[in-house]
Amino acid sequence: MKMQTIDEALDKLNTSKFRSGFFLKEKDKAYVREKGMDTIRRHAQDFVRQRLAPAAPHNDGKQTPMRGHPVFVAQHACACCCRGCLYKWYRVPKGTELTQRQQEKIVNLLMAWMKRQMRNNI
């Protein structure tokens, strides 16, 4: 089975009315500019490791706020907000801890989405 690329995943997400409705607001973009992409990537790594990677995340399905941090917005836009969405969109099984490689792929997808957002009307 061929793995989809980040661009293919982002294009597929754009076909979803729900997923394509997420975007970084000016306040989010200002935060990203202030902190820098390296810091935002570390935040994404922490959020994925703590909130998504465990086999049974605390409060799964509701662990990712809809706003409050650019990474949270990206997680919803990319269907990486809970284990249910990870399964539905990427067939990542529930009940098993995410590997380091899976976590890296998720973070890379989130960062690519944010970079696209930052290019639009910076």
C-alpha cells in the first residue's frame, strides 16, 4: 500500500467541509511569528506526545481544544485531534501507543498545514 504524502493528505483534508473550515486567525499567526516555527514544532511534539500518543488518552475525543493555540487548530484541521479521527482518516488503530515515527509524521503534517496557513495573508 502506497503511503500518502503530506501534500496528498492536506489536499484530501481540503475536500472535507468540516476540516477545511479551520484556519489560523491573525492572533494565531502573530503567536507563530513571535515564537518561531521551531518553538511551535516543540509545542506540537509535546501536545502529540502527551494528548494523542498514549494507547488510551485521557478524555479521548475531547482532549484537544478548538482554539487557544495554533497547534490545536492545526490538529482539528488535519484530523489529528483524537484517536477516533486518527483512525477514521489515517487508519491508525486505537488502543495502541503511537510510535515515535507515527508521532513525527503527525507533527510534520501539522507543521506543513501551519506553514501553508502562514503563507496565506501573512
